[in-house]
Amino acid sequence: MTALERKAHVMPTRRAKSSPTSRPPLAGRVAVVAGATRGAGRGIARGLAEAGAIVYCTGRSVRGNLSPYGRPETIDETAEMIRAAGGTAIPVRVDHAIEAEVERLFARVDGEHGRLDILADSVGGENPLMRQYGWFWTTDLTNAPAVFQQSLLSHIITAKHAARLMTRNRSGLIVQVTENDVLSAGGNPMAQTVKFALKGLALSMAAELYPYNVAAVAITPGYLRSESMLENYGVTEANWRDGGKRDKNFLESETPLLVGRTVAALAGDPRILKRTGQLFSSWEVAREFKLTDADGRRPDWGAHKIDFSRHPQTLLDRLRVGAAIQIEWLGRLEKRSKRFLKKLPK
């Protein structure tokens, strides 16, 4: 393991060997990974590059000019990891909440390649302002505008300008990285709204983009062993299983590379348009495409029997009631949607 990989707490990976006549599945494709600095974004950048794509790694954190998150990771490090593994990566500092910067980014991509095939947006997924927990009526809303600007508006701005290139070329995939494979997500009302909205953003974009052969999906990783999560458990990628002594669920965790490989698999799927608008998880896509994590395992959070013993009863009650309400909500919505569909002229 190199010093760079030890610093980022990630498993070293190399692009899979191919025969002289074969090409990587995403060879020649051009991707932008927004929020490629750390966590799922870094994993997706690595996964797409591993599959042969040219990857623009964007975000605010560069050497000598880190983002306000106070984290040490940078897009420069992400690009170096990709290059060390034999891939192609271009780091570009972009604040995705500033539309002019996003517009310049895609103008550069267009000028250098004349195409954009994949956008994976993981901006603001670990925004510290979303970490506050509690009941919504006790939530401190002081930073709410900043949360929505950094973690939601940024996604809309980025998708807008990516879609302009994709619709022009009548091809592409937009991926919104979210949390949980059901409607709800954890955290305070701002975090819950952001994660719910990202699922809805993929859904609403899908219908508009469909005539242009452009797909939009949302995806959630499982129990993610991001850099910050490893630090929270006081472990590194080398001894991460020690975290299971504190939380049994951690033994079913996955590295960010797994969600990266699942995004690459979706991007390479010739029938991706049939999946448009849907919400996916790293574990179910890994099952379908028989993908493994960096260490050869296939973590499956969906099949895992979650240990809830560390959760307070009030939270469990809320989750149980919330799931039941969600089922009823979805059932009513399905019936209404079918009625509306019948009313539309053929």
C-alpha cells in the first residue's frame, strides 16, 4: 500500500487485465464525477476510470485550498490514485453551487472531447451541516439555506449543464448519489429533504430526458467505509474489521469502490434507458452484475440482518411507523398514477 493510499484509507486497486483484443467496457467514454474528493464520489471516480472512462474529478478541495469541511482529502489525490492504477483523470476545482463555474467546467469538457457520457453527482453527501440529529421541531435551522445550496441546488445546477451536452448528443447517463434505497433517509429535516429530493430529481429528469436517449437514476451505497467513517471507528482500511467490535453492522460495510463499480456497470449497460428514473443500491447492482469490492468480497446490505440493539426504542418506533406510512403512501400513489395514465390520449 502506498503512502497516498494509507492516507486516504482505501484499498489499492488496479484495472482488470484484458486480452490484447479486448477493450475496457467504458473505453472512450467521458465522465464527470462531481464531489470526487472523498467518500462515494472518490469511489465512483475510481470505478469509472477502472472501467476505462476518462474521468473529470471535480470538487472544492485542492491542495492548498481545502473546502470548509476541514477534511484533508483533495481531488488531486483522487486523480493520482486513478493514474497510479492506470486510468485517466483530470482534477478540476469547481464549486458546484456557483453556476458560472459549473458552466465553465462543461464548456471545457465539450471543448476537449466534444461529448459527455456520464455525470455522477456526489456533491455535499457528507456535508457536516447535515449531521445534526433530533426531532424536526427542535432542529436548528440556522444553516438550512447553506445546506440546500451546497447539497441540493448544486446537483440541480450540475445536472442542468450536463444535460445540455447529453441531449445535444442524444446519449448519456446522469447519476444522483443519495442515501437509502427507500424514500426516507436519516438525519435532520434538511438532510432528509436533500436525500429525498435527489431521488425525486432523478425521477423527474428521467421523463424529460427520455426522448433524447439520456437516462437518469439515483443510487445509494450501503454501509460506506468512507474516510470519515474509518476515522469515526478509529480504524484504517487495513484493520477495518476491528470496527465490528463496536458495531456488528460494520462487518457488512463496503468501500467506496463498490458503488463506483456499480455505477460503471450501469453506465455500460446497453439497456440503461429501461432503468431510467429508478432508485438503485450498490448491493443489488453488485448482485446483478456479480461485482466485488476491492477485497474480493460482495457486501450485501440488503440481505444483512441489521443489529438494531444500539438504537433507542423511540427511533425504532419512528422507523416502524414511517415504513408503514410509506407503504400506504406508495400504494395510493400507484393507483393515482395508473388512473392518470389511462386519461392521457394515446
